[in-house]
Amino acid sequence: MHVVMLGLHAEPVQALTSSGHQITVLYEPWERERAGTVLEQVARSHLVETYADLDALLLALEEVGVRPGGVDAVVTLKEFAVVPAALLGAVLGARALDPDVALRCRDKALQKAAWRRAGIPTANWAVVPDVQGHPEAAAEAVRARGMAPPFIVKPLASAGTVGVRAVNDETSLPEAVRDILRERPTTRRLLVEERNEGDEWHFDGLIRHGSVEAVLVSRYLAPLIETKNGHPTATASFPPGAEPELYAEARHFAADALRALGLTDCVFHLEVFGGPGRFVAGELAARPGGGWIQTLVGKVLGIDIWAAAVRAATGEETEIPEPADRAFGYTHLPPMAGCLSRLVPSDIASIPGVVDVLLRIPAGAVMPDMAHSSRVKLGMALVEAEDHETCEAVLREVIDTVVRINGGPHHEKGRS
């Protein structure tokens, strides 16, 4: 098959080439730094200014000699390329995600409406169509819908908590909107939803022919919105063999949520709130989860989620092995905004249970602000344990160690 891929990822390119597929890659300028080794493996490639410009995508294909009728499938594992890839596939007459389905996977209001129609629990919400020059519109929208605080205010199609604000009461909504506009001046449409209380979980896996063939159940140590308050992204999985009832419920819930959006063949990352017997759908992405979620899936389920994603796109099957009966988790290493980091990899690698450390910001560098996005970090640490509770405990020890070394709210003096 001739596969057009939007975005540069080494893992799916390797999976496609190993299956004998011919690949054309279109990529954005910010991906140039990873282009070298990946592009050596593909038949054709072309730089595009943005995936959002369908004309530019078609012209780029024309320039490398690819025309309608010559493409069998269009695939992307980039969140912001999901809809463009679907539209490109429709124009080329190629196998791809249906554009309506793709839109439901990106627009949070359309997604929640589909779940509500299917009877899947999800938080009440209101769409604010235009906040430019009218920050009070958000408060008016929640009053019109009879919604109750606390609230979460967010763009309808963002990612990584960028532009997201938590608001405790209706009177604080206008200032939250102003704050978002300062960060994202061109924003017009916003979503306001009632905040989900309790734990935040994520279900990651593969659906094929409408059946969830594999799923990994994990729980964040704190909801992702709490990255705004200094809690890093951190999650621990549950061993499938130790939690059969939890896994059965997660599989059923995920299948219903996916089918409600029209998804039958893809990998998925589904964020939910609550707990067993009371799960509430939060958001779903038709792609592998970010961070080291792909690593957790590989360690526990034995599945290369990148390969599974592109095989689902091309119509190929993925072998599902027996899962490991261990818990794996990872945490972002939390930065202290504006301070110089003193953390070195051995500080974390020496903690029992830590199996891998990746430090992106070296000692001596100024640390970024985690409040901007749940993806901001010094690096990451991967943890392995015999059960979920022990895995969580090791993750907390890692976080506490980083805070102690770099100086945080409870460790002002740092390391001597």
C-alpha cells in the first residue's frame, strides 16, 4: 500500500516499512530536527507550513508526484492533524478516518454531545461562541444552561491543558476568559464544563472491527488540571491479572464511548473521572496517549501501540499477547519555574523501582513553568512495581526527591 503520513514519528514509519508499505511523509517546520533519520526510510517527503491548510497538503503531494488515485491510506498520530488527515483521505479517495468522526475526536463539545446522545455519562457543558470583546459571555452561557460551579474553561480543540483554567465560581469566569485571551489572543470559541470531581483515569488501547481488543487501565496521581498548581503529570497502571473486574468495566466503557463517536478501528486514549461503577467520560483522542503512555502499554500489554495505530489505519491485524502481571508508571519531573535546576539523572535512578530516567533540562539551566501545560517538565522517570499501590508510592518518592533537590514549597533550602 501507498500510505501518506502527516507528521514525523520514527516508530510508525518503521512499522509501515517492515510491512512493505510505501510511505510519503508531510511534516511541519518544527519537526525538522527529527527529520534526518526518519526521512531516509520513506519514499517521498515534503515540508508544509501547517497541516491545517488542505490546499498546501495537496500541492505538496503534487510536487512529489503523488496524485489522487495513487494513495491507499492517509494516517496521522498528531493530535492537530487528525481532521486534516481525514479530509485529505476523503479528497484522495483513500482509506482514512471519516471527517465527521475526526471532528468528533477533536471538538470537545461535539464529542460530549455524541456521548450524551448515547447515554454515556459526561459533565454538563456550554459552548461560548465568541469571547472576543465580551469575556462575560462565559458567565451568561452557564447561567443559560443552569450549570453549577466549579467549572473548567478550555478551548474546544486544544491539548495538554494549554489555555485551560479552573474556576471556583461564576463570578470568576470573566477573569478566566481574559487570562486565556492574554495567553491565546486569537481565541474566540470556548467550552465551559462543570468540573469532574474525584480521580482522573485513562484507558489506552486498541479497537478493531468495533471490539476493544486491548486496554490498559491507569490512574493519574492528581488530575491533569492540577499541573496548574504544581502537581506534575504522573500515572500508574493496574496489573490486568489483579483487577479483572476493573478491566472488564473499563473495556465495556471504552467500547461504548468509542462507538458513540463512530470509531471502530484505531488506537485510543480515553480520559475518564470517578471510579469503578461511576466512571464519567472526559475526553478521547484517536491516537496513542502522550508522554510515556506508549511505554506503559508496551510494558504491560506487550503491544507496540505505534505499530498498532498504523496497522489499524491500513486494515492490518495486531497480535495481542498475554499481559504482564506488573504495574508500571511514569512521572514528569516537576520544574520550579524560573529557578536553576540542580537535578542530575543519578538522583532519580538510584531510587528503588525506577527503571529509566530521561532528563531534558540539565543541571544549571533555568526551569520552565509547569502551569503553562501538562507537558512541561524537566524530564521523565519510568517506574516498575509488583502492584499499583507500590508503583504510586515510588512515583511520589521520585516527585518528592525532585522537589527537595530543586527547592519547592516544602523544601525551601534545597540541597546543600
